[in-house]
Amino acid sequence: MELKLNKPICFFDLETTGIDIGKDRIVEISIFKIFPNGNKESKTWLVNPTIPIPPQTTAVHGITDEKVVNEPTFNELAAQVYNMIKDSDLAGFNSDRFDIPLLAEEMLRAGVDFDMKNRVSVDVQTVFHKMEERTLSAAHKFYCGKTLENAHSAEADTMATYEILKAQLDRYPELENDMKSLSEFTTRKKIADFAGMIAFDKDDEEIFTFGKHKGVKVDKILETEPGYFSWIQNADFPLYTKKVLTAIKLRKLNNKLS
């Protein structure tokens, strides 16, 4: 089954220096873009992360410091990556919890104002886990009848993820072949930032999900404890979380002035 698209969608995968969204860096990125007319394009970049790649991480994806030392940094690639995805929805495997948040951090570090306001995301892992509870390699075998060669290379994982989603749509007639519907199906909880530190409550208002103000409305804390905002901005929080918090503060200020 081919995907029904109203706009392009980019399947992508990252290989990184580790799993800390705020601190780790991209060492490889692969993007496979599908257009509503059926056209496709793909691009894979090796990336110099500018920090050492731990041996235990190299053991997973096979990318060493020596392999990327002469490759461009993400700062140098950010404009190319953004131009490829800027008009597209996004899809990946565990992308809502890892790849999109980490990509957002890299984009913001590079001075690119990345957000998800005019796009949806489809996390193929969530479809898989809700339906079958397996890993990417097992998903590829289960849905596509293929052994995933070169697992943990960004390009192989990206193509496998694309093939899996198409096979999932064939297997599960209850899944609607529509990116907005798939995005809603694969969203675990409604969050305001990628890291899940600011979420929406039942009234669709932002609340903190961590620390001493867990469950408390962000607006209330900004009003009663303004120093909390400054503490977050100056502490080691993800850049996108800081961006979202700033937007809430500005919205609150504009509401007072209007």
C-alpha cells in the first residue's frame, strides 16, 4: 500500500554519540522524502559531531571518530537538512521520543528556528509496539519478510522504517492511510516540548511534568515565581524546552497588554 499524502513526508534516522537529547550529537543522518505525486528523493550525511564518539556507541553503529573527522559539522549541514524537511511531515522509528527532539536541539544550536507547528509526526515504532511489541529488525522481518541488513546504519534503518509503515497499513485495515490520523495514533501523550517537560492538561493548558511544580500550570508559576523561568533558561535544559517556555511567557505578556 502506498502512502496517501497531502504534503511531502520525510522518513529519517539519526546515528548519534549517545542517547542524551540535550548533550549528544548527530554522527549520521539519512532522509528519505516522498512527495504526494509519488516522487522520491534521499540523502545521507556523515557528520562530525565535534565531540568524541564513545567506544560503546561505536560498537552499536560502527562510526568512529576517524570516520567523521573530515566530515562537515551539523552547523555546516543544517541549512541543507532544513531545506529538505521544511515543507514536510516527519516519520521515523522512535522518532517522537528521540530523533525529532535531538534533531531540534541540533537545529537550534545551528541557529535554525525549527518547530513542528505546521507538520505532524508519525512514529512507526509506536504503531509496531501497539500492535506487536518488537524491535526494528523484528518489525522488518515480521511485516516485510526481510532480514534487516546493516542494522544501525542510518540509511538501512530509514528505508526499513518506510517499508514497515507501508506494510503496517496493508496489515491493519483499522489504520487510516492519512498522516494526521497516523500521527494521532502514534502520539503517546500531548506535550508542548519534545522532551516532555511541558505537557497539556485536560483543559489544553501547559503544565510542568517534572520537579517541585509537577502538574502545576506554567502560567501560574510564571506569575507567582518568575525566578523559576530564569532558572530554567540558565540551567542545562533542552533548547527547545526553553524556546517553548519563552513562547508561553511572551503569550502571557501579550495577553496582558491586549
